[in-house]
Amino acid sequence: MKDKLKAMFLRNIGMKLVSIAIALVIWITIINLSDPKMTKTISGISIEQRNVDQVQSESRTYVSDSEKTVTIRINGVRSKIENLTASDFLAYVDFREMSSVYAVPVHVDAKDRTVKGDVEIVRQSVTMMTGKIVENYTRRKMIVVRFLNVPDGYYAVLDGEQDVKSEDLTGPLKTLDSFENLIAEVDVHGSTSDIIQKDVELTAFDKEGNPVDLTDVRIPIDTIKVNVLLLPIKSVPIELDISGVTTKDGHRVIRSKCSWTNSVNIAARQEILDSLDSLSIRYTKRDLISEYEDNDFSIARYLPDGAYVASDIKTISVYIAVEPTADKRFTIKVSDIQTMYLKDPLILKKDDADTVSFAVHDLLKDEADKLTEINLNLYLDLSVITAPGRYTVDLKSWKDVVEKSLREDDVKVNIYVVNDESDTTEGGNGNDSNGN
């Protein structure tokens, strides 16, 4: 029986071996066509530091001068490696392996054992981490909150205070001096509620806005808790109040304005915005002023509680222009003054010898040069006179600057009113302004 089986196996052995070889080649070809081998590059694998306490202490830190991430090239079949990313690999240095020149080997492995068996790492960009030991310093840094992706028409503020305002950081002086504050960036994208609570990681940026690597810096906390309040925004007109401005004697304000805007964006709860129709900026100054003033005012000091300035510019610049003034004196014939509202048949008896003297105060130089007897625009309001006689009436002017001076000085004019058809001898009908 054994001989018979042996004879069957050995019969045409050459052909059988060739058939097996051909089948094997066909199988390998099919596999390679359906799941071929490929090479893939994976970047950005962070290098973890292990047993770093072997080389550093509270007073010193190991500072690497090589890359903090590693790039690898791997080989394997497509089905095994095409979906692999940096998160599937672990790169680390063990400071127990550090040499006398502070060089430490960089190891890279796949995290999953099955992946490790299917993938061959053929190249890695960093094989050794190099660096030096430096002395530690301590710096206190403020924690500043920044808001990202705030919805249009809204303004984000902190509701209350974050749980930490500043921290003492320890590390290399070069790193500590490369940034001013720790930054907590709060992304409010997609938020719909008024109050958002978040745990936010702390980062840092240099003067050029580039992220600072804080690997070598010891921070007591990694995150802070913040409550964010989203508030609607309203554009509110600005009204400038200069009633509190006092000039030196012989000077007056000639113009005033807010130098950059006529309105400001205010953020607050809706009920506060509904009650805020305008924002009055009251310009006050303790000292008497005699020339132009250009001062900045904090807008926030004029806002109601719970309202915020929803713009990068938090101050407003107010310009006040002041110039010296002068008085100008005039003597005018009463006969040259226009009479108004005198009832018929009454007329004013004119005597070229009758004059009135007065001064116009608080004139600017240009105003004083242009003001003449002709453009004083003087008149007498005789609407209250109903009978002939002698009267004393107020001198008035259609020009504001003249009228203001006349009112302050209470300039009086003596006149004599007669009937148009009566005898114009002195005394007329014997009635004067006192009824005599």
C-alpha cells in the first residue's frame, strides 16, 4: 500500500512541482494587485520625555535644541498603513540613556501591537535629541482671556472672574522672556446660550504672534475655568457736553468735537440697550483753559452697569478749541435804529441828537473786525406801546452775539412816540410811559 502511494506521488513529480510554483506565483500576484505594498510618510509625532527628573531639578532644566516632533517613513501593505496617522505612533526619549554630551536616543514605535507587526519604520527624521542643562528662573505672568469665533452682532465678556488671574512660571530665562502673558483662548463657535462655561488650556505667543513652546516651562496649572457671557451689540450716538468747560477771563470756546466717531458700539443685555438712546460724554476740567485741549476719555466710565464697549478702541478723543476774546463799543443814533411792530397811527419822533452807547462783549478777533454799525442788526420792539408818549424800551438785535451782550447789559433807549396826524410839539397829548 505504501509503495503504491509513493508511486502515485512520484509519478510526474516535475510537472507537479512546476504546477505548485505557478500557483504560488499567481497567488502572490493576486495579493499584490489587490493589496500592494506602499511607503507612507507620517509627520508631527510629538516626542515624549521620560525620566526627565534624572537630569533636571527645581533649579535647572534640560533644554532641547533639536526638533520636538519626529517624521517617519513606513513600509507595509496598503490595507494596513494607508489610514495610519501620527496618533498611532509613540515617540519618546528616556533620559536614563542620556550621554555625557546631553544627547538622548529617540525611539519610535507603533502603539498597537498588531500595527507594529505589520509596519516597518524605514526612516525617522530625528534619531537623537540634543540639548543642554540651563538654570531656572521664575516669572509671574498674567492670564489673559481671548474670545474666538464670536457670532456676528454679539460681544463676549467674562461673567465674573476666571478662577486664576496670574501664575508663577519656572523655566529657562530665554523662554520666559519671549512672551508677556499666558493666553486662554475661548472658542465660542456655535454657542447659543447667554452663558458658556469652559475649561480652557493655557498657551503663549511671542511678539510676532507665533506660539511659544512651553515644554521646558513649569506651569502650576494647565487649564482655567471661565464663564463667558454673550451680549448683543447696539450702535449708540455720542453727545458731547461741554457745559462743564470753564475758560479764563477773556477767552471762549469756539468749537468742540469728538475726533474719531459720532457713535460707539455698546454691548449689554437687551433691556439695557433698549433704554440707551445716546451716550453723553461730559467734558470737565478743573483748570481754566486758554487754548485748545485734546484729551482722551474712557468710554466705560460713562456707561451704565452691565454695559461694555464692543470695539478695540476703548477711549474717545475730545477736541476743544479756545481763543481770546475782545469787547467792541458802539454809539448809535436812535434815528438809525429800526422800529418794529409800532401800531398805527403811532410813529416814532426822531431826533438825530438822540444816541445810545453800548458794548458787544466776548467777540473773537475776526468777529470784532467784521462787526460794524451797519451789520449790528439792531431794532426796537414797540409792540407793547398803544398810546403817544415818552417810553424807555430795550435795545435788541437779530445777531446772536450782539443780542447776548445787550441782554446782559440791559441796554435801554429813550424814545418819543406821537400820533402821525397830531401836533408834534413836545408833550403831545401829555401821556408818557408812566401815564403822566
